[in-house]
Amino acid sequence: TATSPTGRTIPTIGQWLYGDNLEGNIGGSGADIYSRANIIIQNNTFTNSYASNVASSIYSYAYSHSLRQNNITITNNTFQDCKSSLDTIVIETSSSGGSGVKESEITVENNIYNNDTINDELTLNIPNKIFTGEPITITGTYNILNTSFYDPDILEQNKFQIYINEELVNITDTLEFTITPTEDNMILTVQPTISQTRQTSMIQASTLNFTLEDITATIGETTQLTAKITLITDDTEMEVNTGRVYFKVNGKILRDADTGRIVYADVTDNTATLDYTVPKTWNEDTEVTAVFTGTDDLPQKTSNTVNPTITTPETSEPEFSVADVAATAGSEVTITVTTKDLDNGKVVLKVNGKTVKAADGKLYAKITGDTTTFTYTVPKTYKAGDYTIKAVYTAGATKLEADATLTVE
């Protein structure tokens, strides 16, 4: 049993020496323990072992012309920060001129590895299209090349350290993890916990900003919803002329009132606009957002939320009046009723208490504009003098009255 491998004592096995102070002096292979005999190495801690050639901690040369090598046991050891040009443990099991130890007679188990030199391969798969603020998934592969030198389950104790700009940000169990770039350029480094191997990639991200502009709206009138896209790649602002945008009001997507389909606005010159008639339900607490649906080259993006500024439309007081007229007995006269800003109602006109029929023969006239006219024939029996004209407007529960004078000359 080998003990205290980092000590400076030089023990021997047969005629072969081992010890970390003999690095480079025995057979061209430096290690804390260099063995060419049956050996058991257990319950040791190898720390900061160093060799400029193939093995840093254990070099077991399992071959001899005179001795059948049949037992190499390496168990319950800890290897911490051990460094060499190839591996922390090297076990050679055959050589020309003799027979080697069978693999089944070598036991390497229950060892712990932390930041050691291991002959391995680490690759990373980085997406081609990367944007700041948008999560990306990194995958990769990790393989140990000389698996027979180590514990069969060595990969089960391994994790992966994730560094961003040399700062440790995460430790994951597998080579599949998500990062969100926060800068245009950042350095990603991945290192297995068992190994000193590091794989570094430059993450070059584009910046995609999507902004809904402020909204000023008047109830019942058309306003324009405008969203702008800014794409910056390598410090250069790019033109965007593809993709579509839809809008949401209080979380609900705007749809065509007739078809129920989503209303889209195409992106042209980095801008998408939609003309929209503002309903009565809008107020200054209404929340409006825009959603860029994305393209093959650009991700989906949701804008900021905007509360519209609601303006009150200019309104005038309704006007209802009837004009004075003068006529002679037996003549026709046009009586004009002003019905400005009055919608959908009816007007009844009476002269001297009697209803005047409308042009269509009905006892009332429907309002169609700012004025409503009646043609009235003055009875021949009317003597010269003044007669009353009364106009009455009704619409639902609303009723307005206006008076005028018919002067018979």
C-alpha cells in the first residue's frame, strides 16, 4: 500500500522507485507514484501533483519479463488539481516482449476527481442566431479518451461549470443549459468539474428592440397604433422589412369585427402601423401592447405596454328651433326646423294646433341632417294676423319643443 504520495520520502518496490520528487527521472514518466509491480493504492489524497509528461499522480507500468503482473488496485483516493501533459492516472497493460495484465485484474473505483488533467474532448454547440435578452440553449458533448485509466462511473460524478466573462454563473449536471446574453459580446467558458479542460466560445449577440409608441386617442375616432423595430448587429443598425405585428388591448388580440381574424400590420422600414377606431370602452387605464411574430432570422418579441392618452372630441350643443315665416292666405310656404346634432329622432310640426304632414304623407318627419323642412298650404280662410307654429322633437325619452310665428299678410 502506498501512502502519503505528496511526501518527499522515496520508498521502493523491488528495484523501482516512486515519489513525486522524481518527476521526469524514471523511465521518462513523472508521477507521485511510479510502479512496475503489483500495487494497491488506496485512501490517499493527491493534491497539486505535477508532471511535465504523461502522468501526474499514478503511472502504473503493468509489464515485466520476470513477473506476472496481476493486481493493480486504485481505490478510495482523492485527486485534486493534479496536472500533467496527458492524464492524472496512466495504466499501461501491455508491451512488446512480454505479456500484460488483463483488464479484468485492474480495479479502479470509488475515487474522487476534482480539476485534474484528463485526456478528454469537450465540444460546444452554439446557436447561429443570438439576441440580447433572448434565452439560448447550449448543448455539447464530453468524452474521456482513456476510459480504462479511471473509474467506470467517473462521468457520473462530473458536472459542468459555466463561466460568463470568467465569472462562475452556474453548475449543471449535463451539457445542456440555457443562458441569456445581456451584452453584445460575452465570453462563455465551460469546464468539467473533474477535468482542467476548458472550452471557450465568444457569444456575439445582436440587439433587437421592439417599442410601441405613445398613443393619443379620441373616442369614436381613428387613431394610429405604431410599433418600431430596431436591430443592431456588430454596432450597425440593420433595416427590417419583413415580419408582421399584431396588437393586444387589455390582453385580448385585436380582431376583425366581421371575420374574427387577427388583424396584422406588416413591417416596412422597421415600422408597423395599424389604423384603429377607438371604442367607448377605452380610457387612460387601458393597456395596449404589440407583438412582433418573428421571422426565420428574428425571434418573436413583445413590446412595452402603453396606456393611451384619451382626448375629448369637440362637441356642440344640439340645436332645435323653427323659423318664423310670412305668407298670404291660400299660398304654400316652406317651414324649416333646425335639427343640428340631433340623431335618429322624429319631428312633428303643428300650425295653429293642426299637424302638418311630411313630404311622405306621414304625420312626422325623420331627421336626416341639420334641417328638416315641411311644405304648408295656408288655408284661404285665414285672415291677416299671427298664427302659432310648434315643432316637437322626440327620440326615446328625449323631447324638445320650439315655437315660431306664421304671419298671414
